[in-house]
Amino acid sequence: MFKTEIQSFNASQKIILSHQSGISAEILPEYGGALNSLIIKTRNNTLENIIDGYNEADEPHSTGEFYKGVFLFPFPNRLKDGKWKNGDEELSFPINEPARNNALHGFLFNKKFEVMNHTSGVEFASLHLRFKPMLKPEYYPFDYQVDIEYFLTESDGLTIKTRLQNRGNENLPFGMGWHPYFKTGSEINSLIMNVSHVKALEVDGQMIPNGNKISYRLFENPQTIGDTHLDTGFEIQKSETSTIQLFDPEKKLKFYIWQKAGSEGYGYVQIYTPPHRNSIAIEPMTSRANALQDKDGGLQILAPGSAQTFIWGIGF
């Protein structure tokens, strides 16, 4: 049997979707709709949290440089110099990566999402979140609605559906993504990873793709991560579902991150190994970095009154 609970989290709240077996997901609606915890069973029948999130002693807004678990919109990754053009008008996002003079991850990563409903039963638990802009910032002057639905089941794990609706009278240009960090309790050097059917995106000094795509086969077969450093975007070379697998051999813990790919799905993924080596970010994205400037980088255009749904998840 599944259940949902609302608990306090600092001055806000967290919502927990759980099953009597012990698996559970924890979401922070007021911190960008972030996925903050996902507890699954190992092959040894123990429980392990595989999401590197925030604990209640942390303040996500003040430690947001890692963007743990949050939804990214209207672009994932970086926007060069924060600038883009809406028609003939040049607009500028705030620079929040000053070392490279980039805007990073859009601006919904720390916004409050409204809880629409949460339900549970024999087969699943779910949570529906919504964001509608009260004010239109001058750097993104559009009217839209984002709906995020989390579904937890025993058979399929955690599925995250994101629906974007254009509520305005002009085309809506956008990219979106997610920023979960995965952990097992072991250093990531000892984990085995499998990433296939991708091409790496070559970047310049600002970490902006230069248009070159490189064949990438290091993890085409399951391979220990070792001391490999990644802050790398990949274009997915599949038109259907793409998966990345992680395995901790010591803990007998295996799970995979999947994303609906294709031209109207999450056609890209960013993988980042932070210096502490305790977790690894695997970030489904609809576009590569700098998409608002680079129209060939997966930028999506949503017509007035239309909507589109994007889906990814974590299986175990």
C-alpha cells in the first residue's frame, strides 16, 4: 500500500510518497519542485537513499550553487553572457555564474511550486505541482504554466512528467531540464556506469558548445568511473528512450536513469562529477547549453495555446 505525507522542512514543507516496502520519494515544492530523496532497495534487501539532496539543517536557497534536484527552465545549463534575442529585442538574464560570465539554469530553480494534489492507493502514490508566473521578468516576458507530476510505483520506480503550456499570444521559445545528483554512499570512483548511443559536445572556455560533436565510447560498455572527470553535455543518438545505468558492486545497488528522447523529448543529457566525488549529476535536458542563442541546439518552440509533455524517470 502506498501513502503520501506532508512534513515540515525548515520554514516550508516536504511531501513524501512512500510504500510499505520502504521505498519512498521526497519532494520540496517550495525549492523548485526539487527531488530531494529517493529510497530504494538494494539486491541485499536493504534500503538506500540514491539522491544527494538537502537535509533539514541546510538552506537550499543559500546553498543553491549545486542546484540539487531542481527543475530547470526556460533553459538548462548555460546561456553565454546571459544574452539572447526575442525577435529583434536583445534581452539579458542575470549572471549567476560570474566566473564564466554566464546565466545558469534559467530562473525557476528556486521558485515556489503550488501543490495541486497528492494521491495514493494500492498501486501508486503521486504528487501534482504547478507554477504560473505572477510577474513576467523582462528577460523572459511570456505567459506559461508548468505542471510537474511525480509517480511512484513498485514496478516502474519514479516517473516525472513535466507539462508546459503556452498561455500567451506569441510563440514560446524554451529549453528545460532537471538536475538530480545520484549517490550510493560509496565514492563515485568505485561505481560502474553505462552510457551508450551518445555524442559528446565540444565546448569553449565558457563551457558553451562550439558545434563539434565527438564520438564517445568510454562507458559504452559498463565501466568503473574511476577518476574520470565529467562536466560534459551529450547529444542522445536515439529517437526513443535512452538510459544511463549506475551500479555499486559493494552494496549490490543498481538503478538507471531513463528519458524519453527524440526531437521533442529530452534529447540531451549533462553528466557532472563534482570535486567531492560523493555523487554524480545526471541531468536530462531538452536542449544543449546556450539553446536560446543557438537555434540548432534543441531549442523548442511552443505555439500559443498549445502544450507539450516531457518524461523521464528512475528505475530500480
